[in-house]
Amino acid sequence: MIREEKKYKTSELISRFMPYYKKYLPTVAFDLFCASLTTICEIVLPLIMQKITDAGINDLASLTVSFVLKLGLLYFVLRIIDSAAYYYMAYIGHVMGTKIETDMRRDAYAHLHKLSDSYFNNTKVGQIMGRITNDLFDVTEFSHHCPEEFFIAGIKGIVSFIILININIPLTLIIFVIIPIMTLICKKLNRKMRDTFRKQRNLTGELNARIEDSLLGQKVVKAFANEDVEQQKFEKDNKEFYSIKKLSYKFMGIFSTTTRMFDGIMYASVVIIGSLFMIKGDITPGELVAYLLYVTTFISTIRRIIEFSEQFQRGLTGIERFLQIMDADVEIFDEKDAKPLENPKGIIEFKNVSFEYPDDHNRVFTGLNLKINQGEKIAFVGPSGGGKTTLCNLIPRFYDVTEGEILLDGENIKNYTLKSLRENIGMVQQDVYLFSGTVYENISYGKPGASMEEVIDAAKKAGADEFITELKDGYNTYVGERGVKLSGGQKQRISIARVFLKNPPIIILDEATSALDNESEFAVAKSLADLSVGRTTVTIAHRLSTIKKSDRILVLTDEGITEEGNHEELLKQKGIYYKFYEMANELG
């Protein structure tokens, strides 16, 4: 099931983006002031040329060296001001855009960590990565140039119109009749460009996801000799990406061609109609030169806005994909009156608990009742798909129950803050995940800032110290991405060491010793037994030898808890547990 993405109107995208400017309003204001300074040269130059042209034709004697030098000096001073203002816009303006991009990436990253497992089950990591990296690069340019470009265009448009209308009203009206027609056509092309850019970004995410999936599973690819299969999949996505990019360039080409055609119409109108007015004496040669220069300024402004529209659409697409993350529902959150969990005893109770996954509504169990006493060592066994891991995931609220409630020390776990609840629960999961970094960094993840002595002590308790000291750099050995440089058993023991270091009152072990050899399993089981004293321990195991000494063993099937008792009691019942035990003995 792929999550359906919401689409936004342009007005909504802009209004949702505007708050990110709030911190930088002084910078934006001064940036716009500098933008206004950069327009002075373009506005003044036609006036200077008009005076020089009229003086040269009508009164050549008045065109003195002093007069020309004064005008030249004025223009040179304006150019210095223009250069300083442009430097501020190019440097500080871009830095401001980068800060906004950084703020947005921070918010997106923080929000992603609030989302439940169901979001990540239905969203490809490649898509997420594209949204918080490449998409936000375009937002930097958008956030900097958008106010500048429209502000400059507004100034030039208004000033040019006022000056042009004062030079010749009929000619100006003819020119400005063309603009709405051009705007209407460009608006339609812009909409097509926006749709194309949206598809392009989605395909970029899909391509990233395909590459990531293939490279992370490269051992499986090689084991099945399926390099050709993966290449074919990649070629399909790559060609699709090429097609959509080709289409985007097609629309960009049509867009540019259309604007250039309208440029030509406006220039031709000025030259032809303006010359006719000059023949009739309605306009002077100097005024025609100034008029042509102002039209050039005006047309260049329109062209700049049109060229910026590509960047504008890319920026809006980036904002849209950012908002699709930010608007993803936070399904697991702190209740309004949630309180910190302090010094828990570890009494866990399931009361009429039913659960189904929110995305596909696959029901796992119904009306489950269970009480785990303080310091009790309880174990779950049963066939795959019976809900053992799901049940354990409900305790730290990786998912919320569909019906019923889970109590901790007599209080609904929803009444505790998520942070404090999870801080008091230690988990060793079946699917071991190590971060790219050193052995020390991975173990100390259980207690950030822990000393080397504390990490070593935790590793010894987990039976990991011996193999760690034999590594090339000991505890400073780099484990590789996802711990690829270590064996499965080594990774498992490091993950167990994290829990020893965290030293929580509640422990959940999901196949915690599944990847260990017999000798390591014995050492870790002994350490886990020591750690479990006085702590509530929930264990999921297929290897029944690890749970023989549990206070209570529960057999969980798709019908709920079907058997309950200690090891000896369950063997006497000769039910499901007895069959599992007999099969385990037959397998050796």
C-alpha cells in the first residue's frame, strides 16, 4: 500500500511557507531595499540617453564636455551603489535562503521521528531522503529570489509605465495590451510545468529508492545471480525518469519560445509605430530612444520573471513535498495531561486489548487479557504471525491499541509521556540495527555520554568484550553501514550491551539470542538472568532452551493466549508448547 500524496494550491503553499521568513524579516527588508537600489541604474540610463540624444539633435552647442562628464559621473556613482547592493543580495540573500532551508530540514527531520511505524511501512526511504535534501535545495533559491524578483519587477513595471505613458499614451497602451495575452498563455504553460516537476521529483525519489534497495541487498542479488534482473528494473525507472525530464524541457522550450515571440512583437510595435509618431512630430528622437530603452528594461524584467518561473515552480514543488511530510499524521503522541513516568515498578496489564494495523486493518488479536507482575520473567512462544512481536511493540507504544488499554503500575500507558515511557524500557529486537560508527558509539547509544569504563562493563555483561578487544581498533573499530563488518552474533551482543548500559526496569527481548552460537548464548543467558533480577522481563523466543527458567510461559496463537504456565506445567499439558519442545529436541 503506497501512501497517497496530498496536492496543494499555490496560495496555500505560499501561506504555509511565509512563517519561515519571520525570523529573517530585517534581512528580507534590507535585501529588498538593495533590490530597489539595483533598479536605479536601469531607470536612470534611458533618461541620460534621452537628454544626450535631444541635445545632440536640437542644440549641439549645449552638449559640452562638462555636461557629458557630469552625466557620466552620475551614472558611475550609481553603478558603485548598484554593485554594493548586488553583492549583499548575492551573498547575504543566499545565506538567508540557506538558513530557511536549514530550518525546514530541521522541522522535517524532527517530524519524521514523531511518525509511527505505519508511515515508514508505506513510504520509501528514497522518497523521504529526496524530500529533505534535493527538494529543499530548490527552496533555498526560491526563498531568496522570490521576493526579490517580484519586488524588482513591481518597481520597474510601475516606473516604466509612468514614464512611458508620459512620453506617449497611445504607444504605451498598445504595448500594455499585449502583456495580458502573454500572461494568460504563460500561466497555462506554468501549470503544465508544475505538474511535470512534481512527477519528476516523485520519479527521482523512486529512482533513489530503487538504487538504495538494490545496493543494500547486493549480497542477495549476487547470491541469486540476478544482476541482470536488477539492471532491467533500474533501466525501466531510468528511462521513465528520462522521459519525464525530456517532457519538462519540452515545456520549458515552448515557454521560452513563446516569451521571445512576444518580445519581438513588442519591439516591432515600438520601432514601427514609434517611428510613425516621430515622423508626425508626436515624439522626439530622444524620447523614442528613451522609450525603446524603457521598453527594453520592461521586457527584460518580464523575461526575468518568466525565466524565474521555472525556479518558482521548482521551489513550490519542493515546498509541496516538504508539507506532505509535515502534514503526515502523528498517530502516536503525548496526551494533553501526560506525565513523566518515574521509578516504575514494572507491573504491566493488558485489558481487553484488540489490535489491527492502521494501514491494512489486518487484525492481530482481539480481547486479549494479561497481567505481568513486578519483576516477573515472562516468555511468549507460538507460531509465526501469532502477534508476539506486535504485542511487545504495544508496550513502548510503537503502535497504539485499537481497543482496550495497557496499564503500567495501574495507569494507562497513554497517561505517561512517550519519552519517559521508552526511557524505562530496554529492547533487544530480532532485527538488529547498528549505526554507522564505532563499537563504542553503538553501545553508548544506550546511555549517551557514557564513559568507556561503563561501555566496557556493559559489553562484558553481554559477553561481547572478548571479541571486541580482538578487533583491530577495539572499541574504536568502525562497524560499517548497518554493522556489515561484524557477524550476526557480534551485532546481537552489541545490541544486548546497549540494554545492559541503559539498565532499565522493564526489558523486552525479541529473539535476543537468536543469532548466537551455543557458547555465547549460554554466557549471555546467564548475564540476562542477572540483569532480570527485580526487573520485569518479557522474552520472545523460538529457541525454547532460553526460556525454561521463565516464571511463566504463554503460548500465543491467532486465537489469543491458548496455554499458560511454567516449563514443567506446559510439558504436562502436552499441547502446543509440548509439540514445539519435542520438535526442538528432534532438531537437536
